[in-house]
Amino acid sequence: MKQFLAVYTGTPASFEKWKTMDEAERKKREEKGMKAWMDWGATHASATVVEGGPLGKTKRASTDGITDIKNNLSGYIVIEAASHDEAAKMFENHPHFTIFPGDAVEIMECLPIPGM
């Protein structure tokens, strides 16, 4: 089996809509979303290598030094699947973007280090 890193993405605009939503509606969607996410996790438990979780603020280290930056990454998980397509299909209709304000899930294969 191959391993895949899936990153949950969301733009600031998407999250801003969530924050301005009526509190009762937001709580209702949070409950529905967390149940759906837990159900998704149970369905794919045997394929989950690293449960991952939410991501916080970002720092960038480069030849220019260390700076605070923003990106659209909001969480991650590592899964196993036979193919890239199979891995991607696990995230069809995921609650991250069907219930919560996330935009998408990006799935990429974790490749071996060359020469190892």
C-alpha cells in the first residue's frame, strides 16, 4: 500500500462566513459536521496511518530568515491506499467542505526518499 498526505484547505473568506453565521445555525452545523467527520474516520480507520489534526499559525524558514506567513492549510491526515485515485475517492463529499467552511482536501502521495 502507498501512503498519502491529505491536507484540508480553507480560505480566510470561507472561515469568515462561518464566523458571521447565526450562532444557533453554526452550533447545529458543528454538531452535524463532527458526527459526519467521526463517521468518516470510523469508515476509513483501517486506512488511517496518522490521524493528524488541525494546523495552527505558520512560520516560514528560508535563506531570508524566519517570517510569519499565512496559507490555506487547515489540517492534515496520512492514509494508505492502493492508488492515488483510490486515496482521493476517500475524500469525496467529505464534511470538511460539505458541512464545515473548508474549501477542499488535497491528496498527494508520500514518495520514498531517493537512494534510500
